[in-house]
Amino acid sequence: MEIIVLLVIAGCVYWLYKNRAPANRNDWVRKFSVYYATNALCLHGSSSGDVPEQLVGLMEPRIAGGVQQSFIASLGNYLQAECGRNLQPSDYPKAVADIRKLLSANIQWANSHAALGPFIRAMHKEEAGTDITEAELAAHRNEIIRQVKTDEQAAAMMMGQILRFNMEAMFKEMFGVRYYDYLQAKYPKVEPSSPKAAAQA
């Protein structure tokens, strides 16, 4: 009787493992999307509001050869370093589909007025070391809205800054460290803000 019970338990454990395994195999997909987007945005720099071409190109119906090659190379390097395996044919379409979803949702959010509040709060906290008051928040928010309504360049720059801010926050949540700390640990002899370091990632 005890043997039968043990066999039943073992069968249940195997069934649970078998049915959760496919989901676990794809855990890398969203993490890579966040990794790739953050790397591109930080490499591009914050002086321009333009979204990097390597991200814009991924949103096109037909991805250009250069953009595709860069994406595949980074994907292969990531899977080798983080997952300990080589790139497989089925990885590319999964990765492209996911990063398109990620970018679409985050660009839409970065273009909304609702994104301004969290961004202003975080920037004020970082610069001043204190929480911003509601009155100051409203004043800054209204001023930014006024500027982006009349200045396309200012609107693009603000969208780019918010997008980068959101992706860096998502990166820290997923990887447990800030992007530049991750990069510094990966390439300790290279300055984390340098294009060389980000390009190798």
C-alpha cells in the first residue's frame, strides 16, 4: 500500500513538473526584452529624445537587415551568458514578438500625461533628496504639459526621458540591480557609461 501511495505522489510531482516546464523555458523572453531595450536607451544617451533606431526598427512591419542582425547577435550573447545555451531558431520570433509588445506599451505610457507624475516625483527625489510637495508637483506637471503641447522637440525629449526612466526601473526590478551596476559587474574594466561597454552587452 505504501509503495502505491509513493508511486501516486511521484506521478503527481512529475505531472506538475512536466506541465510547468514549458512556461519556465520562456522566462528569459521578457527579461531579454527589458535588457535589450534598456541597453539601447542608455547607449543612445539622454541628450536626445529620439528613440534609438535599433528599437524603432523592431517596431517596423519589416525589420531592416542591420537592426535584425544587431538584435540576433545580442540575443545570442544574452542566452549564452544568462541561460548557458546557444541561440535556437524558435528564439528569435519569440523575442521579437515580446519586445514589440514591451515597446508599444511603454511608448504609449511615456506619451501620456499620467506618466509625468511618477517621473517628476522620482527625479525630484533623486536631485533634492526629499519628496516633492503636491503643489510643486502640479506646477511642474502643468509647465511640462504646456511645453510639450507647443514644442515637438520638447515632447520627443520628454517621451524619451520617461521611456528610459521606466525601462531602467523595470530593469532593476527584474535583475535586482541598476543597469549601470549590472554593466560594471559584467565589464569591470570598462566605464559603464561608455558606448563600448553597452555595445558589447
